[in-house]
Amino acid sequence: MGKKRPRWKGDLAKPIYVGSIPLEATSDEEASAWIEQVIAREIMGKIPLLMRHYGIADEDNPLSLALALARDFVPGFQVVDVPLKLKHGTWGAVIRANIGRRIEWPPRRLNKLLNAVEKTKQRRGLSTDLEALEILTQREEWARPIKGSEGANEWLKTLQNRLADARHLSKVAAVQSRK
């Protein structure tokens, strides 16, 4: 979640109101030009207030103002503090912990899970994937990555979802190999 947007005070909280008075002495072009000048003057008068709001002392530094505004309003400029974890439990590359979108598994790992489930079901005479996955989670390779990061039920659900991905991937590969 990004940081809260600033609450504006004083003239920064007030919009620039524009209207037109129908005068026969001026053309539409003249009136439009005059309105544009008024708007530009009002905006330029609020720039120092905006710089003061962001604590920018040098009023000749518009880049600092642009960056301050970008940090507040553009997601690509916002800094989010996230928990990190090791990719393989106790070793491997540091990755962002699962917050929202899941981390994709490579096809090779998905295929390995599918093969392990099918072999476990065949060897043990099991009828469901869930039974096979419960047995597989006892093995180091398919155990929960970090103890306490998610419960056993959540990890089983993750494995079921990845198994569904693996089955889908194998069906797609089978269809493509027929072509």
C-alpha cells in the first residue's frame, strides 16, 4: 500500500475558478486568451506554495518539485517496504515475500511436482492429489519454504494450485506437440 496522499491547505486546497462574462466588445479568441493568461498567472502564483508544502527551499529547482509530486502520486516512484525471504527457505537468492501476486514457478519445477504427485499416488495406491501432496510435504523438497511463513493448509493449497498449473501446462504442451 502506498503512502497517503497529502492533505492540501490554504490556497493549495482551492481550485482556480474560471468563468466568462459575455461582452460584445471582445471576440471569443480574445476572451480565451485572457482566460488562459489568468489561469497561468494563478498557477504560477501557487507553485511557491507547493514548493513550501514539500519543503523545497530552492524555488528555482522545479525538478525537486516534480520528484516530490511523483513520489506522492505515481506508483512507479513510490517506495514500499516489503518483507524479504530467501528463495529456497534457508539458502538462495533474496526475493520479495509473497504479498499479493504469487511468484511464478518455472515449467521444470511444475513438471517435477506433477511427476512426484503421480508417482506417490501410484506407489501408495492413493486416489486423490491432496493425499499425495500431504505425503510429499513431509519431504524436504516439497516442505513449506519457511516455517511460520504460512500454515500447512496454506502451503497445501499453494501446491494444489501449482499442480493445476502443471496439468494445464502439460495439456498445452500436448496440444502443441500434435500440431
